[in-house]
Amino acid sequence: MLTAHASCGGRREVAASSRRPRSKKSGSLRRRPEEPQQAGSRRGGGGSGTMMGGFLYALLLLVAAALLGAAILVVVGSIYFDATNSEVPPGIEQPARLRLIHAIIIGTAVVGKILENLHICSQVQFVRYWRNGRKLGPDAKLFIKDMKFKHVPVRIYQPKAPSAGGRKGIVFFHGGGMFGSINAYERMCRYISKESDSVVVSVEYRLSPEHKYPAQLNDCLAATTHFLQTADDYGVDNARVIVAGDSAGGSLAAVVCQTLVGRQGLTKVCAQILVYPGLQAVDFNLPSYQQNQAVPILFREKAAFYFLHYLNGEVSLLEELLQGCHVPVDQRLRCKKWISADLIPKEFKARGYKPWVPVSCDEEVYQELKNVFVPEISPLLAEDAVVRKLPWTCIVTCEYDSIRDDGLLYKKRLEDNGVPVTWYHVINGFHGILSFFDNGWFTFPSGKQGLDNVVSDIKTRFGKWINSENIPQEFKARGFKQSEAASFLDNVRHRLLRWEERSRRLVSAPQKQEIGFTPAPPRRASAGRQAADVGVADGSGTMMGGFLYALLLLVAAALLGAAILVVVGSIYFDATNSEVPPGIEQPARLRLMHAMMIGTAVVVSRGQATPEGGPGAEGGKGERLGEVEAAFQAPLGVRGKILENLHICSQVQFVRYWRNGRKLGPDAKLFIKDMKFKHVPVRIYQPKAPSAGGRKGIIFFHGGGWMFGSINSYEKMCRYISKESDSVVVSVEYRLSPEHKYPAQLNDCLAATTHFLQTADDYGVDSARVIVAGDSAGGSLAAVVCQTLVGRQGLAKVCAQILVYPGLQAVDFNLPSYQQNQAVPILYREKAAFFFLHYLNGEVSLLEELLQGCHVPVDQRLRCKKWISADLIPKEFKARGYKPSVPVSCDEEVYQELKNVFVPEISPLLAEDAVVRKLPRTCIVTCEYDIIRDDGLLYKKRLEDNGVPVTWYHVINGFHGILSFFDNGWCTFPSGKQGLDNVVRFIQSL
């Protein structure tokens, strides 16, 4: 067909140019002999046509390239500008994913503005087109039909499965401010209908800015009243109709319910569901508006902007509305009893809220915005006489939502007036999160959980228990008649089945083609317009999709190219300045693995050369590392900061995401469960095989410099230990620096350990056989926990501790291992000090002073020398390039900043002998090429000197962290597996 159309078009063009008459009979051209000049003329015309076609094609390419380039600059600039002015708090779910979604939303708005300036379409139309999507295909479990309730378009979702009685009915108003549609919320409506076995009516109300208040409210009221009057026609019990709404739709749902409580002759709504509703426009300075004013995807300014468009379109009053210039004194006093920060619970005001000082009222602004004080605009201002008549209410709020407090205040109003309220608070959620309950890569689990809570409440509150079928027959003998809903249900279902089958036949029927039929001129014109409309609807959408796809590819390529250049340069520089000794296991593999880690590094080095007299100042590798430290700063800062500078995520967040991985799948031999011990998240690994008695229990603290690491990153190790030693392992997700300083990490570990000792029986563990274990920074925490618990009364004693290459002091960074292995991956001497300072107090500017020992006064040096000294290290560990360091004088200011390093909770090597001698049996693992090797050796000596049994495993060709690579595919190190097996054997021996 395509070839035929092209051919016919060619003949028509020739005919038009030569003005030859057509045959009346056949309609084809009469052929007659052509003169040479005419033939030549035709060839020349064809050639000029080809040239003209080429010129137009080239011109089109140039214009397209110019537009594309301009669009890229504007879009990328706009996304970057907005990202730098938005805030994603640490507690929010999947912050990187949220930033990407927000960037896409901003990008579409900018593209829409470009198209508006080109007079292709308005920005609002483009954004609606992009957001709304298209209607999904048929659903195997639902009848879906578009129709009108009075003048209002609606879409009805009705379960196909038969029902013994009238179903629940839900009238749903979508959110979106100026956007949203029944298409955009179709996935949610389908899910609610299927999961709650309800008939859902999704309402397509009119939108601003084309339609101002009260158009939206009138549409929602009309649709709701119509459904209440005709519920039987859809198999719905009209006494079980629920009104629900999301965001702006939640506001409309609240107003509809308030309006209907006074309507006579109409069945009452049985419930309302308000999902993060906006319920007032009086005070835009409540705690949530302050705390979340720049949190995607609803900024404080954007909420006010949408409201003004809905009210009267006077967006020039945005700043006055935000400041409160529209509120006169008398209205402020009236509204204060319902809308006030004083009514918000204290726990919601802890995060950065500052009481707002009211401003004076501007009379002109008040006159323009005085409608904000009517309940139809601000349902929070309804009188108590109305509120107390409202039905059971379900309210959903999100912690990181600018309009969170509207929901909290309405919850309080309803409860104060005796209305039953079910409240769900998504503690890590943002505005709109429930819409992302099932969006592929953009899915947020908390959104799914929130929606499931709503569905569960619908099912349990109005479910199978309220049904005439559950009444015994003897109680229905006297004058009972089946409800009209139930009696008509089968007829309705059969009608819908016939309608669906007829629709399917019409769609699949072949179209007739009548050859030779020529439409009448008016119909031909109409058909042309119709074809043009289809072209606009489908063709432009395809072009726009291609444009956005090309734009995305170009931006991605540019970012990828820049990232590759910076990362590769950084990896090369760092690899040339690290040292992998000949005796280390698989040096090439270690270098490659370290290069991958450096590519995602977030460590910001001190950026100064090592001063004279410092360790390694006499030349060699240490001197070279010190001299290039300034240069070392730049690539490290850039490589980790690419995404931070783009405001996608912070350095720390990115490296955590890259290192931590995800939770592994189920294990055939283990029960695995995430839970909390008090306030601390933990993951429990429990063997499925039966046990004759109480098992051993291991509470494990992961490593990562107190800054990285998680229960996910150490899951493989914990599973292996649990299965091989037949023990219950509890992996602890303690809080991390730099967000949380000392003693947050220690407090979490202590809380989890004491809880486990008190409840060990609940997990099939003998409380007398509990072991405390830790890796690296987790080893330090394990040592401190054991020392702390030896003095606790009324608590079962820990039976053993396992310390895997632990860091146990911050007094002396010039012990032999710190010198010998200062540049050996994967833990540099400087990096260890950097992690420690972030853990202690965040004063990383004191890194150089800490390394030199400027924080140690003479009296402390003398006290610590009996426990922390190179003289206590066996000679065989000092043979490889060790040079005794010369103590430097103490800086009093530095000492005051870092004096906590001399307490045992920071440096467990400094615990008194009275504590050490009470410690349980200990297993210590050290590695030869690890900077903190000597911490383990010194602790081993202290324990042995105090009569504590010690099992020591030394990985002679190992580096820091090698046990974590016991089973990592091509990154596996056999010595790591051997070291971990030694630990397992120690556990088995207990």
C-alpha cells in the first residue's frame, strides 16, 4: 500500500505540471509523442526537484539540529538549576531515584515551555500529554467502561467475579493540581478495585487554569450524587459508597463529604479516604511547609501556585499568599483554633521548624483571596456541626510532604468531634508516593505498602462480614426480600459481558474497502479534518517521543563521557601512588579491584604535603604520597563528586549504594528476616534444620569505617557463618557517620546486643552461648561492647568475642604496620584516620595533626606506652621497613578537640586491666599487609597478659578486608576463604 501511494502521488505531480487532460473513461493520462525539448525539460525539472528536495532535507536537518541543541542547553540547565534548589532529606526512601524522577518532571516542563514558545502546543497541554499516558488494555478480572454521569466523564471498574450481594462502591478523584486524569490514575484504580472487590468510579473533572473554582467541585459533586442515586445499576449497595481522593482530589473528596452531610433524600456516604490531601490555604508556614518546602515532588511554592490557579488565576499574589498577607486579624483568631502549629504533635516539629511571626494583612490581597476562608476551599474551616456528622475517615500522610500537616490537623479535628479515623503515616514517604506503587524501575515499596494499607482497611471495614448471606435462614423468613442490587447483579454482569463481546467483535471486524467510491465534498473535508486530528494526536506524540529519546541519549552520552574521563584519570593517578607489596596475594587482582573502588570513592584527602619530621619524611613512598597529596585531593574530590555536583546524590550516598548492593534472595537452608531490636534494624539468619538444644548466637557488627557498610554488603558472609557453624546470626544495621557521630554507633550496637541477650530463647539460642563479632570498624565496636557488658548486672554474659582486623586505638598512627602498609589497598593510613575523625566529631581538618601525634600530651603518652608501643610488637613484624618515629610536641587545642581518643569507648586498647581480665574467650584475625595489623597484635598481648584465652589467626599474605572477598566470583581471594573457615572452626569449638 505504501508503494502504491507513492507511485500515485508521483503521477499526480507530473500531471499537474504538464496540464494534460485526463481520459473521461479511465482517468489516466493520454500519452502522445514528446518532443526532445519537452523530454529534456522534464528531465531538467526532475533534476531541479531532486536538488530542491536535497536542499529542503539539509535545511530541515539544520533546523532540527539547532532546535535540539537549544533544547539540550535549556533542559540540562533547567534540571541542574532546579536540582540545586531542591532538597532530598536523608530519611527519604530511595533519594537517588526520587531525584531522577523529579529531574524528568522538570525536563518535561522545560520542553513544554520550548514548544509553547514555538507555538506548537501550550506547556500545560504538553505536560498533561506526557504525564497522563494512555488507557491501558483490557483486564482479565475487570469490566472497564467509559461513560458520563450527567455531564461528567467517568471510568468504571467493576470486578467480573460474581458477588452474593451489593459490592462496595468507591468514587475516586485524582490528584495533580492542574494535571492528572483518569488515565494517569488507572493503574491505581484497577488495583483498588481488584484487591478490595469494589466498583471504582474514577472521575474526570475539569482542570485549571482553563476552569476555575467551583468547576472542579461541581463536577465531583455531580458524579457522586449520580452514583449514589444509581448505585444499584452497577451492582453496588448504595449504603456502602466511599468517597476517595489523592492530593488535590483528597481536598475535593473532603469538601464533597462535607457538602453531602446536609443533603436530604440522598443515601449517606459511608466513608472517606483522603490521601495526602491539601485542606487549607490559610497558613503556608506550618511545620511541614517549612521542613519540606524544597522536597520533591511538591514544593511549597508549587502548592501555592496550583491553589491560585484553582481559585482565581491570580498567580501574581503568590508571595503574598506564602507570607500570609491575605489573613486579617479577625480571621487569624478564628482560624487559630483549627489551623495552628500549636496543634501539631511535637515529634513533627523537631526537624528544623521555627515558629512563624505573622505579618500584617494587605486589604487588597485579602479581597482577592477572601474565598480561602470558606470551607469549600479550606475544608479544615468547616464548623463542628458539619464535622461531627462526617463518616469514618482514612487519612494517609507522608513525612516529607509539604502538606503533611493539613492531614494531621484534619485528623485531630475529626477525632475531637468523635469521628472514627484510621491514620497511615508513611515515615519515609514524599508527596505522591502512592502513585509509584507499581511503576517498574520507578517503584517505591513504601508507596505499595501505603496503598495496601488503604485497601486492607476497605476490605476489613466493609468486607465479607456485612452481608445478608451471612444471616441464618431462620432470621430471613419473616418478610425479607433480596436487595435490588443483588437481584439485578446477574443481569448487569450479563449485560456487560454482552457489551464487551460486541465491542471485541466490532474492533476485530475487517473494514470494507469500496473501490471507486468517491465521497461527497463535505464528507471529504470532514474526513480530512479527522485525519489531520489523528495526525496531531498520534504523529506528534511519536515525534515528541523520538525527540525526548534523542535528547535523553545525548545528555546521557555527555555525562557518561565526562564521567569516564574523570574516573579513568583518577583511577590511574591513584593506582600509580599506591603500593602492592610482592608478598601479597594476587596483586594484579587487588589492583584492579582497588581501581574499581577508587572510581566511586568519596574520600576527600587533606590536600597538604607531609610536613618535615612527619612519618616517611626522609624519602621513599611515604614522602611521595605526602608531596602529591594536594594533587591527590582533586581527582578524589571530583570522582566522587560528579553526581553530588549534579545534585543527584551525595558522594557518601553514591558509594554506599554502589558498595552495599541489595539483599540476596531466599536461602534453602536459612530463615532470613528483617526486624528491629528496640530501635535498631537487624537481619536474622536462622538455620532451618532442627536442633536438639539451644544454638549458638552470633551478633555481628559490619565494617566500613563507621561510614560505609550495611547488612546487605555483609550478607554473604553472615549466611556462610550461620550455615557452616549452625548458629543464629544477627547482623546489626547501626547508624553511620558522617550523619551520626560517636556514640550513636556504639549505642545501637549495645542496644541490639542487650536485646538479643534478653530474648535469645525466642530465636532458639542458648543465652549462655552468645558471641559478639565484628569486622574492621565493627571489630572495634565488638571490643567496646564486650568491655561495656562485663560490668552489667542481671544480664547473661557474652561467651566469646571475634575481632576481625579490628581498629582498637587512635593514639599512635606510627606503629610499624601503619608505616609499612600506609599505601597498601584497600585501607590507607590517611583513610583510616579520616574515617576515625568523621566517627569521633567530624573535625577532618585535624587529620595531619592526628597522624603526627600532636594530640597526645606527655602524661597521656606515658600512660598509654605500657599498652600501645612499637616496643610491644614482636620483632618479626618490624623487619619490613620500620623506622622508629620521633614524638612531636602536643598542641593543646588539638588535644582538647580529640581528647576522647583516650577513653576506652574509642580506644578499647586503653581499658583498665580490671576490665580486660573479665573478658571472654577471644578470636583475633590479623593480616600482614594491613595498616591496623598492630592494633590486633597489641590487643592479643593485653588479653594474654591478663589470662584471657586467645585464638589468633594471621593471614600472612592478606590485606585489610580480605575475608569479605571469600566468595566474590573473579574477585575471590583464597586466603580470605581460609581465614573465614578458621573463624567458623573457632565458633564450632565453643
